[in-house]
Amino acid sequence: MPNKLYQEIIGLSDEELEKQIVDNKVKLQRLRFNHTISPLENPNVLGETRRYIARLKTELKKRELSK
């Protein structure tokens, strides 16, 4: 049974997936920059954001291959 996060990703349209990927890449870049200047309170958020981008890309690729 897929978890709630995966259900949310499945519910997005292709355009929304692409927008989420771009938005999260910008967020990750900003987090990395801020972490370089002064350590983040919770550095695990970097890995979580990176994995979320990967999940979005995986779903988008799965849809492309199924067409």
C-alpha cells in the first residue's frame, strides 16, 4: 500500500510534476547555499528534498514510458 506522499505524487498532472521538480530544485539550491554559509538546524532536509525530486522524476518517467 503506497504511503501518503506517493499518493500525492500520483495525483499530480504531468505539468504539475514538472513544476514541482523545478520548484524543489530551486529550493534545494537555496538550502545548499544557506547550509554553506551557516549550518542548517536540520541538515537532513537536504537529503529529503533530493529524494523527493527523485520520486517526482521517477513518476514522470514512468508516465512517459507508459504512453
